[in-house]
Amino acid sequence: MTHHTITPRRTTRHRPRTRAPVFVAGTAAAIVGSLVAAPGDAALGVDIPERRGMSGAAASAEATTANHNSGDRARNGRLTYDVLFRRSTQVFTIGARGRGKQQLTHFEVGAFHPDWTPNGRRIVFGGCRDKCGLRIMRADGTHKRLLTHDDSLAAPPALEPSGRRIAYLCEDGDFEICTIRRDGSHRRQLTHNDVVDYLPDWSSTGRIGYTSTVDGDEEIYTIKPNGSDRRQVTHNSTDDFGVSFSPSGARIVYFNGGTVGDLYIKPLAGGPRRAVTHSPARGEGVPSWSPNGRRICYDQQH
């Protein structure tokens, strides 16, 4: 069986990491704290009114190479993440204060890019066992089921706010954005080009954001779930990737930089971007907003 690389462009153009702890940052004051000190859901507050349609979507800092960690938070109070150890990447969950770690997968080749379903009861992830593909399991690691059957990497996943469909990286000669229903039916390819499209995220407004190299470097784009109306959101001379939408869908957070850089927030309606982190000597991983919009989860080079 062929072992698939996760995101080939970033493994060559961006720094490898042997240790990447998960952090949360306060979006208003850019306050950074370690995973161990991350507050529980009660401290984060309830969902803001504009997010009512998203009944508990996870906040994630998804991994992009096999030697990253990634973090994901759901309303059940736990984080899910992947980590490379013993020569393979596996999916874990842990309490928001760094306690109660539980390994959910034991795949020989690896399991990676976990994301919670909106109700926090299941986890969607990419995994390679007898074959590679998009899989779903219960939050305790039981009842694993393969959703895709084309032997492609099929990761990282991003759940539609309703939880009915999943956006993910698929293969069609190169890497594209596809969607599939949670039962594995109705696969649809949204992008069709000869460059790398990856790292999708689903907005509460219905659009899908993703990273693409169609402009020569990495930029953020959005597209409708039927594959129409592609829009370029960022226009910078350095790479922009790893988009995550705010709960209302009005803003995005993303990483800007090359081997190192910072996280930025940008309003989709226009206006200047604002730095959330200020660590130019370190690189941040793919960020994601918490369900109440007050925190951003990401991983950082250590």
C-alpha cells in the first residue's frame, strides 16, 4: 500500500516540526495560553446568537504534515488532535485542561486531521488502514466506518454547519476540494485545476473557504458548495493558508508567512487585516475559531 503525504506543498515549502503544542488565543487581546491552561466551555460562555445554526462545531488547528500536532475542540469539553509517535500519526482526545488523554486510533500507517461533528458525538478523520480514506467514528473511538472508496487521502475534513456534509481534500490527478454526505454518498468535486487546493473550512453563511496555489503562491479563496462563484479573499506576496471562519461568517483567521509568520484576522466585507499573534520567530499552524467566537485554537512551533 502506498503511503500518502498529507499536504505535499507545505511539507516542502514550510518548516517541519517535531514538537507543536496546541494553544488558544483570545481574539480581542491576542492573549496566548498553553493547552494545559485552556479554559473549559463554561468559561468560554455560550454560543453567540449569530451562531445558532451551528449547534456545537469544533474549533480546530488542523495538522498539515505527519510531524505536526493538531487540536480540535467540541462542545463536549474535550479536544481532539493528532500526533506523530512510534512512526505513525494517531488521533487522541484530551480534556480542555490537558487531563484525561485517550488514544482513539491504532492504525499501522496512520490516522490524522480529526474534526468533531457539530453535536460532538462523532469525529471525522483521515486514516490509512487497509486503504486510505475519510472515516468517521464515535467520540470514544468505537464504530469506525470508511466514507470514501477511491483510495485517496481524503483529508482534512470540515463539517457543514448542519453536519450533513463534509468538505475535504480529494485527489483527481492533483489535490482538489470535494464534498460528501456523512453516509458516504453524493460525492461532488468543487474545484477543477492543475494546482493544489486544500485545507477547507465551512462558513455559517454556506460558503467553503480553502487554500489554493492557483495564483502562484498560497492564497485564501471561497466557493459555493455547488462549485460556483469562486472568490479570492487574500492578495499578498507571502503565503496565506489555513482559513477559519468566525461564528458569524463575517471574518476569517489565517496564517500569513513563509517558514515563520503570524495569524491574522480579516473582515470578508473588506478592510485591513489585524495580527492576532506576534511571534515572528515562530510559525503558527492552521487556526480555528471556537464556537462562541472568543478564542482561536492553533498550534505553534516550539
